[in-house]
Amino acid sequence: SSGINAEWPLRPGGVLFLLSAVAADIVVLSGEEGTGPAPCSRVCSGTTGRKTTNWISLNELDWTAKGVKVDVDISGCGFVKTPTITTSIEGSSYHWEVTGTSAVYGATKNKFTIFLGHNRSDVNREHALLHSWNVQWIAVG
């Protein structure tokens, strides 16, 4: 016997997903759009992926700024209002030199944007992908 109950739900790819009846204690004290009823708080997190982040070079947008941007899809979280989003940049190198790593733009319940700036002219999409830059985020709402 594998010890796996056939009634336990499986996620795509065969990953076991256990449901728990334990109540989580999540309290949202304030938010840009106010707070909902006490039992409707949610925490959701993710990453854009080391090799899959869709960086766009700012010079491709005819901007004079140097750097990259990425739109992050959080629609899978199922937020009903815009959550509070905290971000960081993870990578193999050089990400410590950029600015904007925690500056969230255009946040909605479904997405947000991050712009990473730098004074070096070689900070572009290829540079970000070469060094595995990705956005790691956590949203609460």
C-alpha cells in the first residue's frame, strides 16, 4: 500500500494536495480598499521564475530610463480587492545593484508591475535572464 488515500485530491502533475480543517489566524488591519469581513483574508505568494520571467527592456518602450520591467499575474490568488503586496528580487548575481526591487506599481486584485532601474546601459532583458532575476512576492488581502 502506498499510504495515499484514493479520495485525496491531486493537483495537476500528481502532486498531493491536502485539505485541512484547521482555521488560519490571518488578520488584515488595514488596506487601500478597506478590509472585508474577518473570515475573508487570504495570503498568496509566488515567483515569476528564474528562467521564465517575461522581462521587458525599458529601452524597447522608447524610455530614456535604463532597466527592465515585468507585469506579474496574481489572478490565480482569487483576491476580491487589491491586496497588500511585498516583493523582492532573487537571482544569481547583480540584482543587489538595482533599484525598485520593492516598488509595486499598478496593483490590482489580478496583477502588479515592477520596474528595476540601473545606471548601467547593459541592464536589459538579456542581462536579467542571464542572471536568473525573478520577482518573489507575497500578497495579503
